[in-house]
Amino acid sequence: LNSHVIEVGAGTYYERVVVSKQLTIQGTDKVNCIVDGTGLGIGKGIQINSGITNVSIKRLTVQYFKGSGGNADAGVYAIGGNDNLYLESVKIQNDSGGSGFYANGPVNTVTLDSVTSSGHPNVAGVTRGIVIWNGLKENITIKNCEVFQNNCCGIELQDGQASGVTIENNNVHDNGDNGIGLMGLQGPGENLIKGNT
């Protein structure tokens, strides 16, 4: 689906990333390919602009971004309408005052596979590990993720309806509020919550 691919070599990149077109960003491995917000002030780590679809992010670490609040900023932040969004083998950690992964609905087809989201403290409001907020959320898959040490919730779907949700084989622990909070689940898509710790 993605016509443009950015291959990220090993290194630490002190910069914010703004995605404004259909794109795949992939590192060689998440241990050695790091996007780091140290010294950059307040803002998002990787921002996917409103209405941009078919974005994939793979094999990266996103860390140390400072946010103005858990709903305003995140390590990876999808502003809205970002259908066909895919994250695989991404580590999002230690973003103070922002959430780990945040997506605004309405949105259709979001997949997080083998994502780690941890260490998002309450510096400027509640922060979550993985959250998809607002409007209808369809075909959401969150699997094989580890979500821990976030100020508020681990994994949360909130404020709106959701259909076709799969939350499977995740390890969610030591968060400040609920581990997994799912609001507004409905049909016609099957909703499956299975095999989580």
C-alpha cells in the first residue's frame, strides 16, 4: 500500500518526525534505531497529520519526548482519520507528560503488533500507554504488546463506539489506573478480548 519507504539506519536521531503522506518508516531493529526527544521542548515524537492514511512504523524506539498532557501529546500521535495505521516492533518509552501511543477517531483499521509502551508519568495530566480516543473505532487490533508503568491506563478505547476490536496476547501491568479499559464495544464486527495478562 505504501508508495514511499524510509529505511532508518542504526543511530540516535534527536528530532521530531511529522508524517504528511502515505509512508513506511522502518528501522533495522528497535534497539539501535532511536528517535529521541531529549532537549527538544514540548511536543509530539512522531506525529501523523490529520487524514493521512496507510502509514506504517516498524522497528524503532521513540523516547524522551516531553508533552503538555496525555491527550495533547504522545511518543506516537495520530491526529485523526488515520486509517490503515500499522505499528510493529516499536518501543515507546519515558515520554514525560504525554502518552505512549495516541490516536484520534473516527478511524478504521489500526494495528499495533509487538509494541512496548512504558514509563509515561503524570507530569502534565493523565498519561496512557496505548489509547484510541473519540468517535467510531473500527477494526482495531492490539496484540503481543507490553504496556506498563503508565500514569493512567494501560490500553484504552474511550469516548465513542468501537466495532471489530481484537485485544489479544498482551501483557499489561503496573499502570496507575485500569489495565485494559474498553468503552462502547458494539457490532457488527466481532469484538475479541483473549489471552491477555
